[in-house]
Amino acid sequence: MTTVLTAGLSLKPQHYDAALACLADGLWFEVHPENYLVDGGPRLAWLEAIRAQHAVSLHGVALSLAADAEPEPAHLARLTQLARRIEPALVSEHLAWSAWRGAYHPDLLPFPRSSEALARVADNVSRTQDALRRRIAIENPSHYLQIDGHAWDEIEFLDEIARRTGCGLLLDVNNVYVGARNLGYSAEAYLDAFPGERVMEIHLAGHTPDPNLGAALLVDSHDAPVAPEVWSLYERVIRRIGPRPTLVERDDKLPDFATLLAERERADALLRAPLAKAA
């Protein structure tokens, strides 16, 4: 079982057999816990089998931490039960909202970064950590349109959440690249300013042009290989903050496991390079 995490992969049912058989050093797998919030059945059995061989991370998409409400108690209780069953190496969630007054939206939605929103997000993160009895990491969002009225810079907002709650941060490099292209800011400047000491995990993923607008709007689609520009930004981050557990995300248009493993091995090699140089 992996104890030192280097590069990991999203775990999909199509790849359960290959994932279970793969013994690559440092390999770990990440799942959306919402797919496993059950008391039994074959999917949970597979996750437990893979957990016996590899570290597993839970990457939530439904706590709705930026909503003007507490996390739904039943959902948080089920997440807590799964975490105690799986004992994940990492738990993370998004800086976004997806639920409002009992209605759930199939998206991670943005919000104005006000001081009121900061207090709410911090409270929700603390409630989540108290329930789980562990730190979680909060992911920086991708951006598709300019929202006016922000009182806080995004990096300062994330850093203040971490300061108030003791949580960590998940730095998604593809989100940074997509947002920078769509809104016209510098991805390099964003990454250089990101508080590296708070980063618990890094994500890499692919993106695609919008079907109607083309390259004028990039979509964080997770259905393509990691782009060369994102690999370059990732190397820039690692040079500055050092190695961090890194996930290669793929959620759609899945290739075979060997193809994903090759991408993972590229990230693994970059993570190990500083250690090899020091040795």
C-alpha cells in the first residue's frame, strides 16, 4: 500500500481491474465520494479492494461550501461514514456552490467574494472538518465570465479561509490556465502568488474549446490529455514550492488505463526530479 504519494489518477469503473493490478510506486487514486455514499454493493467493494493496495483521495463535488447555508446534514454524515470506512489520504472540495434551498444544480457555481461570503465559507469548511475530524483542501475554481463586485482577490480569499480554518488548498493548474485565458489575466502571476506552503494537493487536467465560441472560451472539460501549456505551468509551480501529491484528472472520453498511466508517469517523474538531483 502506498505511503508516500507522488502522482495519482482519477479512478473510474472501466479501469478497476487495471488499477487493482497496477503496483507503480507512489500511485494513488482519487474518487468523487458522491459515487460511493452507499452501505454496500459492488462499487464500494471495488473501492475497498483498491484502498487495500493504494492510497485513495476523496474529492467532493456536492458540499456546496459557498452556499448561504450549512452543508446538508445527511450528506455530510454519509461523507463522514465513507471517510471513516476508507481512511483517505486526502479529502478536498471546491470553492463553489451547487445547492440552494433544497434544489441541486449539476455544476460548481461562482459567487461574489464578499466578506460575508468569506465568513460563510469558513464556517462551512470548519463544520466539515469538525465532522470528518481532519483537514480538507479547498480547490481554486475555473472561470468563464467576469463577475463584478468582488471585495477580495481570489488568492487572498483562499489564503484567509485557510488561515481561519486551518484547512489546506488544492491548486488546480488547469483551472488557473483556463481562467487566465478566458478572463485575460496572467496564469504565471497567479501561480507565483499562490501560497505554496498551504498546498496539500495539485490537480492537472485537460480542457477543450467551447463548441460555439472555439478558443475564445476554454472549458475545463477533463476529457482530454493535459495540455503542453499546463505541463509547463506545473513545472513552474513545482520548482517554486516543491513536490506535492499530484492528480491527473480524467472524467470523460476515457482512454485505456495504459494511456492514463503514461500521463501519470510524466507527473511522477517531475515530482521525483528534485529528489534525484539532491541525491
